[in-house]
Amino acid sequence: MVSKKDIENFDKDNELWDSKQLGASAEHAQQATEEDDAALDDAMGLHLLSFRIQKPIIEQLKLLAKLEGIGYQPLMRKVLTEYVRENEHRLEQLLTPRQATEKADVLFVQAIKLRGEIPGLAPLSNERIFAECDYNKALTDSNALFCTAFEKCHDPVLKQHIKLRLSQIKEILDQELQAEHDKKYGKRQKG
């Protein structure tokens, strides 16, 4: 089985492999089995790709990778990963109303769980700050997905479900706004 340390060392040694300082000696070479390759890919969550890219781009990537202190292949993974994360919201345009609603429901449930956990976390702790950020993101993203699904939806049952969820989100936000108001200005005067 491939360990996490083996994976880290694999990434660190890319330049040595590329320059043939490692792996070029026949006496130390051993062909990996297909099972070993599959285990390494599974452990790293990788899928082998093969594509051609211009040599000057590769040279520039190697220089940029050196500036970042990593190999050029991990840099390429990093660049592609960042591009996908930055444009992930665009993929939501391709979701059907049902898919958007299902994704929004998962985020909504996640937000509700986090909302329940946050009061038990130490104030101003990193754990609480991260949980609050995750909560806000999950609630905001679920709201946006429900709104998108509602605009496209023609199924009356699904549309009713979306309306319910949107009203639940509104109720939560109203409660939080009221709590902030009460905290800042004192409890409401009953009159």
C-alpha cells in the first residue's frame, strides 16, 4: 500500500525524474505493476491524462514551479484545480431544476447541522470561525441554487418544495437579523 509520505516524496522528486537523475539506472529500475499504478492513483485521487503542450509553455511552467518550490506537474494540477474551483459556479447553469434542488438540499442540511454545532464551539476559536464561514457559504449557496432551480422549474411539486426551502432560509435569516438587532440594541420592548 502506498503511504502518504510516499506520495509527498513522489511530488518532491518530479524534477529529479524529469532530469533523469532518478529512474534512469537500469540496475535500480523495477517496473511497477498495474495494481501499483492503480493504488498510487487511487491514493492520490488521480486520473492519468495524456495531452500535448508546446515546449516553451512547459519550460515556463518549470520556471514558475521552481519559484513556487514544487515540480511542474503538481503546478499544472494546481492551476487546473484553481481554474475549476473559480468557475464552478458556471457549471450550475447546466443543472436541471431537480439536480439544482438536490444539490441545494444537501447544502441546506449541511448549513442546518453547522448552525446547531456553532454555539457549542469556543468563541473566536479557529474551529468556530471556520464553522461559521462554512455555514454562511452553505446557506448562501443553497439559497442561490434554489432560486436558480425555481426560475427554471415547471414541475409544480418540485416548485412547492423549492418555495418551502426558500421560506425556511428566509426565516433563518430573519431570526439571525433579529438576534443581531437585539444584541446591538437590546431586546424588543413588549408593549
